[in-house]
Amino acid sequence: MEKSTMKNSKLPKKSPSASNMMEQLPQKVILHILSRLPLISLLQSKLVCRAWQILIQDPLLITKHFLHMAEAHNDPSFILQSNWPIPDQLYFIDFSSHTEGDDQVIISKKLPNFAMFMCLADSCNGLLCMHNTSQSIYICNPFTRLYIELPKLTKYARPGQLWLGFDPISKVYKVIQIVFQRYLRRSLGNSFVPSQNLIQSEVQILTIGSLAWRNLGMIPYRLIRPTSKVMVNGRLHWLSKPNKYTTASSLISFQLATEQFQEVPKPDCCGSSLDRCFHGLVVLRGCLSAGSYHENYEQLEIWVMKEYGVKESWIKEFSIGTTYVPRTFNQQDIIFFNNSRLHFPNSFVGILCILKSGEMLLKYNGRALVLYDPHQGTFKDLTFPEMPNQFQIVEHIGSLKWLEIPS
């Protein structure tokens, strides 16, 4: 008869619960581990147990996680927003999980919108600035769905161009609105006449936590549409038309601490000539950078300011052919794309970032995302399920962070 082994068999040990594991590890070690998780994984960890939910909502972990995401040498993440053809589509795109050879962005998470018919304006420190078609402007965290509505600015029928910035000196967030005045009146003695040739814009600013906007007056600039700001050296930067009769662009900066505008020097090759003016700004490896077209808009040069504020430090670092047409384009997209070469060069092709692989992420008319390999000279379309065919996109650090408003 076969001897029974039942007495000698051992039942499997019960796995320790998440709470027990947390009790066995020092708090410092737990924070160190969790602060290095991708945001999506951190959000999923809240579902493990109530103890983890409480821990992940701890302000110390939220701050530690944000600082790690901001300082880590990872590929960036983005918020992509679209109202066409389906309204209120909001996606988080994480390129840190994109692997070489993929035809798709690995992680794309559709986010719930907190209000209807919202338009994406800007991103800063894990927060979004959004507005609707009326006068309502919001600051929100798309992951926690926390939001505040800013005080109304009733002077205009709808918001102008909006940007969100953080002043590291005073530790406050500020929203800047710039509205181009198409027709201003200038004083001629005691009479007033329309001035159609004068380029001026009105600047409003709001320190978040205050009750009212402040008027900073007029500036002699018209920001080029569509335009996005870049933050370098504690300053916001934009491209502007210096006057009505030139296509050349000026590079202007705004210091959040002093609330002063200043022009930034450009290289000599980007003077007043049409084919050498800047058409888009980006931060590459911490340096202020800009795109410049030439040769009938078939080449996009990327210029980098290696030493901030030093005109002689501008160098041409990349040259990208712009004749590639994304495979996702339909016939109407192709027609619009070709027309953009001459009529909308600032929205034609733009660079978003350089990935760790050395590939460059390009956007095409807000209708396609493409990876360009500068070493091989090859292009690769990027898509994800339900990707809209018209969108706005901004670089965004996914975070559970919320506003710290001084009392």
C-alpha cells in the first residue's frame, strides 16, 4: 500500500497583505518606492486597500512624486485635447513607456473632463489652464478632477490667449492673458482717430488666490497664432510680429517675478528675411530653441541657444525635411497640409521634444504625431486607439499635485 504523505504535506503560507507589508517597511522606504511609480500605477495603487489610499493622498508623497517626475531623465508626457469631431476628448500620453520599433504610443489614457466644451490653453506643474467659449477660465488637475474657476474678466467677450506660469520666487501661480487690439485709437491733440497700422496688445495678469485681474497695459507685439509659451531661465517666451508689414518674428520674454517684458536676441541669420524667421519655440535639453524654415518650406532648421541671452550662442543643431506626409492624413488633410506651407508656416510642422532614443517628436498641423530619426532620416507615424484627427497638445507632468495658495 502506498504510504500517505498527507501528514507531511505543508499548506502554502498565506501571502502578507499590502497593509502588513507596509507595516514591515520603514515609511521612508515606502515613500521612496511609491514616488518613483508612473502616475497611472500610483493611481491604481490607491485601489489596493484603504491604507494605501490614505498614503497616496499624503501631501508629502504627492510633492516627492512630482519632484521626481520633474527631475527624472525620462521621456516627457503630454496632454492631448480635442473637440472635433467628438467634443471634450482629453488624453494623457506617456512616452516613457514607448519602446523602439513600436507603431503606437503604448500608454494613452482617456481622462474625464470636468466640464463641457472646454479648450486647452496651457499646462504648468501638473495643472491645466482651460477655458470655454464664454468668459469662464479654469485651473484643474485632470487626474484628481479638482478645479477652480478664476475670477471673470468681463472686458472681453471671450478669453484671449492664455498662459499659466509659476513664479519660483514668490511661490505663486499666475495666469497671463494677452489680447491683440486690432483697432486702437491714438490721441492727436484733443481728437481721436483709428490707428490701423499700430501693433499693440493688452496684457492682463491674475495671481491665483487674488480676487481680481490686474492690467499691465499695452505691449508693442502681436503674438503669432497658434503660439505656445516655453519656460526658460525663469521667463516665459513667445514669438511676435513686430509690426503689420513684416513676416519676420521677434522673440519676447516675460519674467513672472518682475512682470516685465523684454526682447531676446536672435541669430543674425534670422533677421528680416522671410525664409529665416522663427516659426515655433520649444525647450530642448533645457535650452531655448526655435524652428526656422527655408528652401520653400521644405527644410525645418532647429536653432538652439546654448547660453541663455547670448546672441552668439545660437547654433543650428538639426535640419528636418518637411515633405513627409503622415499616413493617417486623408485627402482633405493633405490639401490643408500643403496650403499650410505658405499660409500658416507657424502651424505647419513643429518639434515637441527629443526622446531619450534621440528621435524627435513632431506635430503636423495639430492632426498627426510623427517620430523622426535624425540619424536615419526616417519618419514613423504614432497613433493610439481613438486618437482624434484634430487636437491641441501640451507637455504635461502627470501629477496628483494641487494649488498651494498663500493665505
